[in-house]
Amino acid sequence: MEGVYGIPAEACITKSFKRGKKALAPRTGAEYSEYVRIIARGTLNAFVRNRVEPRQRRLVQSQLDAWYGLASRATWINSAELKQQHRTASIVSSERVVFNIKGNEFRLVVAVDYKHGFVLVIWLGTHREYDAIDVKKVEYEKERYADSTGSN
């Protein structure tokens, strides 16, 4: 099986799929009616832990958890449907979307594969940091979310 956005297929398959239960899996030509699978929640948690001021962590974490909860239960089939549910989201391209977090104080850039039901976290930062990136070209950088010792 091929992967999604350069992630090996084995990393995209859920534990329930491996146990024979119905779950999302990236298969060429297949379509799924299950909810969206978000890769990687750890990036969101690491961002809060390592890049958000301690006094704001609880609030930012709750906002990201709320976004994650909504997105993981979504069944978007295209960007128009996503935009209908998230009016403040910016559709950058057919697969790239920017969400406003905490009243637009933070921006979350994701890649969306509507056909296979995957959302890949690409970038997360403050609105000021967002203004300094090219949202069409920015790529995921694991080091951006690591703590000062280099571990996640």
C-alpha cells in the first residue's frame, strides 16, 4: 500500500484495522465513510508543551483539543463542506487548509486528503510567525516541536 503525504502506509493504519475491524486505511481508489484520521496529535501536544508560554498552556491546549474533537468527527468530502462547518478556516489549495486557533492568535496549517479521510498537521504557530511563512510551501519540521533536549 502507498502512504499518504509521504508517510508510510503502515503508520497510517489504525490498530483496529490490524485487528480486522473496519477502520480508515490509505488504499488507492478506495473511499471511506468513516471519520477523519488526524496525523499527528502529538505535534499539537508538543507545540503546547514546548512553544507556548506556561500561563497560556491550559487555554491553548483546550482550544486545540476542541479543534481535534471537531475535526476527528468530521466527514468532509471536499473543501466546500469543510468551509461550511469551519467558516473561519482559510482554504489555501485543494488540499491545504489553515485553521484559526484561540481567536486567531494561533494558526494551524494542515493538509487534507478528502478521499481517504486524513488530516496531516503541517505547521502550528502564532499569527505573527504565520505571517513570516509561505503557507503554500511550508513543510512539517519535527525539530520545531521538540523540547530543548531534542526529544518529543
